[in-house]
Amino acid sequence: MTPIHKLTINQIKELLSRDDIDFALAESLAQDERQGVQQLWKQYQKRLERARQLEEQWERMTIQEKQLRKSGHRFIAGVDEVGRGPIAGPVVAAAVILPENFYLAGLNDSKKISPSLRESYYDVITSQALAYSVAFSSPEEIDQLNIYQATMKVMRTCVTRLSHKPDICLVDGLEVKEFPLPQLALVGGDGLSVSIAAASIVAKVTRDRWMAEAAVQYPHYGFDRNAGYGTSEHLAAIAQYGPCPLHRLTFAGVKEWNQAT
């Protein structure tokens, strides 16, 4: 092999694109005094450290699944919902059954992941999952049942739509009343279980896409930007144009308009 000091910066950059460099090469790079080499070496070390952190995170977030599989559970569904807080649009719940050998570095609570990365993760999850499903509760149903009951309903519904019947469901938050299958509730579960995190991603991306489509039909409210949350821009649009059929009429920010009229 050509000595490190005779390699160009671009050649060294190519070498460091791999994650399996040997000890001798690593030692030579660490001792190379060229500023460009040192910058590449630091970037390489940061990349390895980030990979190590993601592997440790994955191990922590698969503890529940591994324990359940040791107990004989084969099909483990993660269940999560999004959309409780907005003043417009549906509540969406998702259920996902991942294969045992599934791995997606960086998978986490959808709120902790950028929109572009959520989209990328959504494609991986939905293409590799053994099964996944979603369920919606409309603004009208939310107003009729109240947000808590509507949320419980969609979480029950989405698991019944899975093509594989789960042996057990890992549910984000508290136990869901009248749940049709065995469940294990985990508060903060979208940061504790890869199955729940996957459901969180599917639910979030599904709802965001739905709201972006709704923005075309109801352009005044910025649904593609606020996802139905009561931002100042959104509230100003309600004050100017009144609510549309996608608004939750019992929610603060909307019900005041109804009372005023």
C-alpha cells in the first residue's frame, strides 16, 4: 500500500469513506500533520462515534421487543397516534409490525426527526414491515366524541386492520380502554420502542401528507405549514375567513368564532 504521506487529500477521503480501516492506517492518519488530513480524520472519528451512539440507541429501543420474543411473542405491533393538539384535521393512529431482523439506524420518536428524514424512514418502514395500518378520526367525530374518546377509538381500529394479527401490542402512553388485543402500555414509548417509533413515523407522515392535500382545497389556513395547529397565522385566517369543514368546532381558537357568530 502507498504510504499515507504520499496520498493526496482526495485519495485519503476515499479511504475514509469506508468504516473498516485497519489499525495501522488509523495510526498513520492520526500522525499525519497535514491540516486537510487532520480535518478528514476528525470527521471520520465523529462519524464512527455517531454510528456507535445510534447502535446503542437501537439496543435500548429493542429491549421490549427482545423480551417479548423470548416470551414467545412472534408478531409485535407498535401503536401510536398523532393529531390530538391541532385545531383542524383528523387524529391519525398507526400500527406497525416489524420483522425480527429489521434495522433502521436513527429510528426514534417522529417529533425528534426532521420532516425529510421522516419521509425517508416512512418509505423504509412501509416497504419492510410485515404489516402496517392507519386509522382516522374526522373533525366531526372528534367534536362528537371528544378528543380522548376519538383517539382511543382510532388506536383500537388501526390494530384490527393489520393483515397479521398481533400477539401483543406495544402502545404509546397509557392503556387503551376496550382494546381488542393484549397490550403493553409504555409512557413515552415512541422513544423506548422501535415498534412504537415506527408507528409514530407512519402516523405522522400520513397525517402531514393529508394536511398538505387539504391545503390545496382550503388554501387560506396554511395547513401544509401548520398541520392544523393553532399558529398565529392560522388563527388570523380563522378570524378573517371563519372556520372550514376541517376545523374542530369544540376546540379553543375555533369555538370562540362560533360563539361570536
